[in-house]
Amino acid sequence: MSISDDISVIEAQLREAQCRDALGKLRNYLHTQTHFIKYRNTNIRGQRANTRTKTLISTLSSKIGRVIQKYRVARAALLALRGAGSWEEELRPLQTKDVCGPTASTSGDIDDLNAIIGSNGCQRSKKQREALRHGLGEGYRTMSWIWACGTVASGDEGMIEALRIEWAKAHARAACWSEEVELLLEEMQRTEKFLEYKAQWWKQHREPPSGVVVDSLVREGICAYADRQATLQCQLSDHFSTLWH
């Protein structure tokens, strides 16, 4: 075997590993997306919460799109290196219809047929929900080949594992955000204290320094300006206190 043949074999192994890694990530993302959608359809109410959940689902959809592209590129390279063979029975061409959760029906949607959002993260119309309710039943549910490729956790255990991964990432972000919140609260308290100090400082400087002789009009002007600045600092402190508490 020549050096070029050795390189081809190594690259083929690399591409196969990339395919399997991409499928693993795809399954995790689909598990998580399904959970988010089910949770949203069951528990989320209100425009703000809906917008936040929609953003999370959109972010997951972007990740799914990238990992699909990664698989397709790796598989195309693997096909060019190995040619047609038995490996294609496991690492099949990834069609759009194949990208669905493990419990998807033939229509590709999750369990709740009345849900506003489908398994692809897109909003379903009233007509679409009505068509799904009159479609095929539970006995016609099929599992995409991506869930039978390699070692795949089954049932709720797979869902839990996928959520654990996403939870670990979310926990790290939450820890970072908690630190930012603590810093922000400290900055808010210091801002209020500073404004209170500045108001007192202006009150203490209503009169000219000792030894400085000024006429009555200048004295009145200094007092008026100091009072104005002290009032402004107090108003700012009260305004921020109302906003923050």
C-alpha cells in the first residue's frame, strides 16, 4: 500500500468520525428542540415569554442547520474516498424529512397536534392543526434512520442526556450572568450613595470659602446655584431609586 493510499484510508476514517459526530450532535439538538417546543406549547404564555422561547428555538434551528451541512459535506467526502459500499446502509444521505425527533409521526410533528408550534420550530396555522388531527394515528408513527444509526439512547433516557448537555452549557452561562447581576447591583448601590454624597457636598458649599469676601448678589448666586445642584442630585437619586427598586 502506497503512502497516498494510507492517507486516503486515514481521511476516510476521519470523515466517518465527522459523520457520526454530526449525527450525535443532531440528535441532541433535536431532543432539546422537542423539549423546548413541548414546554412552550404547554406552559408559556405572554408575548415576552413567547418571544424569548422563540429566540431559543431559532438559535437551536440554526445549530441544527449547521450540523446538517457538516454531515452532508463529510458524507460527500467519504463517498468520494470509499465509493459505494455497505457503509451507506448506516450513513445514509440526510434528507430534510429525516431531520425530526424520535417520536415524530409520518408528518414529522411532535405529539401535541393542537400545538401552535410544530417540531421544526415554525408556527402552524389553524388549518394545518386541523389537517394533522385528521391524519394517521399513533400506529403509523415512524422513526427516522438517524435514531437507529450507531448507539442511541432510547426513550426518556436519551432526552435526559440531551438536556443534561444543554443544561450544563446553560448553567455555565447562568453563573456568568449571576456574577454580572451582582456587579450591576453593587454599581447601582454605589451610584445612589454617590448622588446622595454629591447632594450633601453642594449643600455644604452654599457659602463662599472662609476669608473670601463677596457682595450680596454674588453670595445669593452661589447659594442658588448650590441649591439647584443639590436638588438635581437628589432628583437623580430618587429617579434611579424608583427605577431600580
